[in-house]
Amino acid sequence: MVTVAMVERAAVGAWLNAVLKPELVKDYCPNGLQVEGRTQIAKVMLGVTASQALIDEAARWGADMLLVHHGWFWKNEPLTVTGQKYRRMKALMDHDINLFAYHLPLDMHPEYGNNARLAAVLGLEVEAMQALLGVQDLLWSGRLAAPCRADDFARHIEEKLQRKPLLLGNAEKQIETVAWCTGGAQSAIDDAIALGMDAFISGEASEPTYHAAMENDIVYYAAGHDATERYGVQALGSALAAEFGLEARFFDLGNPV
């Protein structure tokens, strides 16, 4: 029988902040403890987004804490606690569950970050990291293990992420160099073009993304916002569990976006 530790919330928060260093990043939301729950933590539910479905699953499992990439209290959102925000917050507080969220600090982390873990999943060779939108190490670049056609790499992405990517650009183009930034970073295709990359990977696409790909001879893969950002929180959660002897479980909502 596996013995699960009970750890002070403050110790968990201190470890997460020491690893991710959120104070160094100017973000669109608060990072760290967003909603306070019980002081002792043994079971940690992991997820991409602090949605109602994740909260309900955490409550059913008896979790003491949620650890997510997309938390709450985003810049420019309404400040009132009504509607969807009220229902989510009430469910979290009714079950005395802590909410910890890390956005950009998790994207950029060299070991547990979304960019790092996506590279590992897809077998990308990392060569450089650079600033994007004023945030250091947010845009990653490198190359494939071996050159291949763009449509062949799309099939590789689908196999690894279990989600078919949207390919924009020349499907027959031979590609080797690639840049990537997980989530909703489709506008960074301009940075990938400036770097001379053959391809760029992010999560979503917008109307201008198509034209940028077609007119600049670059292949763009919209591989899914959720699908490209599942792996960072899982890696971080596993490290947290190992550090303190906690029980961690990832809930895959299966978001198609």
C-alpha cells in the first residue's frame, strides 16, 4: 500500500514558486495560489484549465488542490463574481480545494514547460530560445530529427498528440527547421518567418495565419491549444508529487480547441 504524505499548502506553494519563478515574468494573470482551500495537501488534480468539469472531477476524487496552466482572474475580464465565474468559484470553495495556476512561467520553463515537453513528445531537437512579446525564452526553435515532407510531419503530430493538426502552407514542402510556441501563439508566425524557419507550430490559427503561411513559404501547424499544453502541467505535477510524496492525477477533458 502506497503511503501518501500530507503537506502544508505553504510548502507546496513555496516549492512551485521556487521552481517557476513567476516574479520574473510580466503576465496577464496572477501566478501561484489563486484561491485558498484547506491547509493540508495530499491529492493534487492536474489539468490544462480550471474549468467546471475539472473542479467537479477534483471534488469527486477528493482532491485538496488543483494545479493548472489556465487559471482565473485574467487581465481585462469582468471583476464581478457572477455567472460562470461564480459557479466555478463556489464549487471550488464548497469543497475547500486550493487552486494553483501558472501561465507564462510554465510555458517557458526549460524542463517542465509546455514548449520543452512538446519538443520531447514530438522529438524536436532544441537549438535556441528567444523572447516573444517581451517575455524571455517563450519562442523555441530547432529542427526535426530528420527532414521530411510537411504532410508526413502532420501525421507524426497527429500520432503523438492524438489530434489531427490543421496544416497551412505547402503540404509537399520539405521541412527541417522548426519554431514553436504552444497555445494561442499563431501571431508568432511572423517571428518564425524572420528566423527563416521551414515550419512553425502553435495551438490555434486565425484568418491572417493562412496568408502569412502561403505568402512566406512557411508551413504552419495549428496542433490544438489544449493538445499542445497538456504536457507541462503533467511534468510539473509529477515533479511536485515526487518531491513531497503526494498523489497526482491528470484529468484530460479532451478539448477539441
